[in-house]
Amino acid sequence: DTEVTQTPKHLVMGMTNKKSLKCEQHMGHRAMYWYKQKAKKPPELMFVYSYEKLSINESVPSRFSPECPNSSLLNLHLHALQPEDSALYLCASSPTSARGEETQYFGPGTRLLVL
Amino acid sequence: AQSVTQPDIHITVSEGASLELRCNYSYGATPYLFWYVQSPGQGLQLLLKYFSGDTLVQGIKGFEAEFKRSQSSFNLRKPSVHWSDAAEYFCAVGATNDYKLSFGAGTTVTVRA
């Protein structure tokens, strides 16, 4: 089973709201990723967790706050977002660590609209 | 650092015709190469990958890709396209000394009846 699940599928929020995106995998993978993808563009890496510790933050604004409660779960907490943050947010996982030879498996994404 | 170029932004192909998507990479050592497909509004699905060994790689949905080191290419092919193959295709390269997957800009495939 190479499934990564994400909830919700769609989210509409105002600029003063606080919301969270959730990602789950049961493949026993130890690296998990958040990506942001704008229309007709490739995914852009935001955060990497390796063995439940934040290992990479790609200079993401603090209004995005990741959390990894356990090895299967990854959250992205959103607060005071801007309209330009509207995008598809993708979660991915890979078996052991964030290295080039690791295959990343992606979830279906959460489509976020910030009004 | 590694990088990927997908020269074709958009390709239109008739159903039943063959398809080839180009991917060129830049990396000094042996790369780890991936092709992903993304249907509208969906996540990325892994089609195939190349790490080492046989340079012709078979993937899911009837796709294959060939690694050519001399040309720094990893082109994706399908002999007979189905309407459901209409999607965005991304080539990506990984490197041992880098945590990041480098994606190409993507190629949009349209299938006409």
C-alpha cells in the first residue's frame, strides 16, 4: 500500500482564520514532506520531517507552522494567511530520510483558497 | 546542484497514437530519476523511476522510460495513448548529497479523440 491521505480535500479560509491541514501515511515511512503547488507549476518544497524532527524549513513564512505528532501523521497549521497563499498543498512521504535516492509518495493534496 | 529541463510545455496527441515526453537533466554523478503524473486537481502519482541497472525502465499504465547517460536524458514513452492519459507530467531528479527533489516545469498532455 503506497497511500498517503490528506484532509480536507478543499478548504476556504479568511485571512484571520486559523485552520489545519492533515496528512497521514501507514507505510512505516520516516520522512514526511509538505509542498506548495501553484497552478501549472511544479511542487515547491516547504518542510521536511525526518524521524519526527523538523530537518528542513525552506524559508517558509511563520504563518505556516508544521507539526509531526507521530511517525504516521503530519499537520500544517495555518494562521493569518494571505490570498497569495492559495494553492494546492501536497504531502509526501519516503521510507527513511530526505535523500535523493528515496522515492517520494504523494497524497492527493488539499486545495486551499484564502479570501 | 542538479536540475531538470522539460523542453515541451504542451503536447497534443491523438488517442491511440504514441507519446514521447522529453526530459534532460544536469548532474555530475549518477542521478536518481523519476517521472510523476498529475491529473487535474490531484496529487502526483509515481509512474516509474531509474536508479541503476537496465536503462529501459517499465512503469505503470503502460509507460516506459529510457535513461541515456550520453545525452543526459530520461524520456518517457507510451506506444498507444488513452484519453485518460491527459494530465501534467513531471520529470524529477534526486541526488545522494541533496535532500531536495528537483522538478522540471512539467509537460501538459492533451489527448484528442
